[in-house]
Amino acid sequence: MTNKKISYKFVINRLLDCPKDNRTKEAKNFWGRESATFAKLYKKYNNPDFWSKVNFKSSICESGKLPSFLLFFDKDNNYWINYLNKKWRDFHWRPKKIKSFNFKKNCDVPVKYNKKKNSLRDFLS
């Protein structure tokens, strides 16, 4: 993909409900657990542009922020796995290329048609 570096802390702050006070033991455990989990997710979906633009506002979370990245590794509930896969496919979707056709200005096959002079009555009817 790209050689652009990604800040794990920035992505975690943007996508998760983070603790307000980082001096507590729970907050330190949170940052360690979520950094390791995000590293696993980043190995699977390794595009820094994707992680800087993805959001979960259209999901079942009202605030758009998840409680943890461990939701994506839950084997019993595959809603979040499917949701992230859909976001990944939508991010990398490109429309099909349209074939271009070259048309000749003059046609080799002569077409005969009757050329009738239109009158004013034919034009108005």
C-alpha cells in the first residue's frame, strides 16, 4: 500500500471511548490492550488512509465510538467483523472501466432511404 506511518494513539482516540484520566491502572491496561488489538487489526487491514477516514457513526453505537477493538475478534457475534469488512470493501471499491469504442465517420455500407420533402402541414401535424 503506502509507506505512510499511522499513529495508533490518534486512531484509538478517534474510534474508541477512551478513559479520561490516563494515570490510573485501568487506563494503562486499556491502552496496552487496545494498542495490541489495533496492531492485529492493522496487520489485516493495512491501509493508513482507511484508518484515518473510517468511522462507525452509522453502526449500532449511538456516539459512533466503540467500547473496544475486541468486538472485531468476537467469534460468537460476527456483526462487527462483517461491518468492518463492508467498510473495507466500500473504501477500496473502484468502478469498472468503460470500454471505448471507435466509430468511423463514414460508413462503408450505403443505406438507401426515401427523401421526401416535408410540407408545412407535415411539419405541424
